[in-house]
Amino acid sequence: MTASAVPAAWAAWLAALDAAGFPASANARPPADHGVVATAESTFGRPFPPELRALYLVCDGQWDDHRSAPGRVPERVTSLFPATYRMLPVPEAAVQYRGWLDVIDAVGHDDVTVRDGDPMRARYWDPGWWPLAVDGGGNALAVDTVPEPGGDAGQIVVAGPDEDERRRVGRGVTDYLHRLAGSALPVPADAGGSAYVFWDLPQLR
């Protein structure tokens, strides 16, 4: 896949969520500024994979789903990735990344495994992983720029304190979006008056 495929894949994914009754488009932020992306790449210490950069240049994460948050909050909120994984705006992702670096030396990797056949490092966190989305419990969907042999630079992986088994859920941003859009989404459940509309695709997180 190439970066040029990202805008169409992202639009198709938002359209699939919208059509299923999940207010994705209303929760997606406008594109990130090139300078903001460049600053984040400086924090990362390496250029972003082209597909990740292309994604940020069509959508700078999603609006915060907490009513007390400053700025815009949509009337109805949902996650743009499975379960409660909220796509982070670029500056928030940079803060998360620095936080992961702070804990790398304080934790071991002895209890971390990798799902059989998934070409990624058995690490609690790696400096070559960039947090794309977080679930509020410390876990992340990350863009892996340091795959093991057979992997793809830019593949989407799952990591975090509740995820002892590391796994790959997409070969890259475009592949992951295609997998999401090609999956059968659930019917929205009665939110009981809550503004938050939950959905999940467990196999893709």
C-alpha cells in the first residue's frame, strides 16, 4: 500500500461507521498542520511512515469524548477505533510517547509474549512504536517502525499493561483501515441516555 491510498481508505472507514449508526465523522478532527507533524517526528526521532503521516494530514485524531474537556465536544461521541480506543491528536500522541519512554527502563519484558506468527518485538514498549490510539486504560494501538523479519515498517500493533500478548492487527494504516471497513459492525446498543455510542471489533484490537 502507498500513502496515496490513505485518504480514500479513511473516508471509507468513517462512512462505514456513520452508515452503521456510529457518529464517526462528527468525532473526527480536521487535518493536522504540517509543522505539528514535523514537531512530533522530531519527538519520535525519526520520520513517520508515509501512511501515518498521510493519515494525520487528513485527520488529526478525534475530539475528546469527555464533557469537561476544553474545545469542541460532539453531541454524540464514539471511538474511531475498536472498543474505547480513541485516536490521539498529534500533540497528545507525542505526550503519550514521551510517557512510554519514561517507563521503558522501569519495567521488564519477561512476561511479554508475541502472538504466534506476528513479526514484532516482545517488548513492553519500544522506542520505535508510536501511539496512534489509546483505550483509557494504558493500552495502545501503535505504529511499529521496527518490525521483526517478515514484518512491515508501519504495521499496527497492540501493546499495554493489560496486553501481555503483543500482536499485529494490520500490515499498515491502509491495510488496517481496509480490515476495519470490511468487518461487520454491530448494531448500536441503547446507550441509556448516554452521549457515548460504543462499538467493538475484538479481532482488530
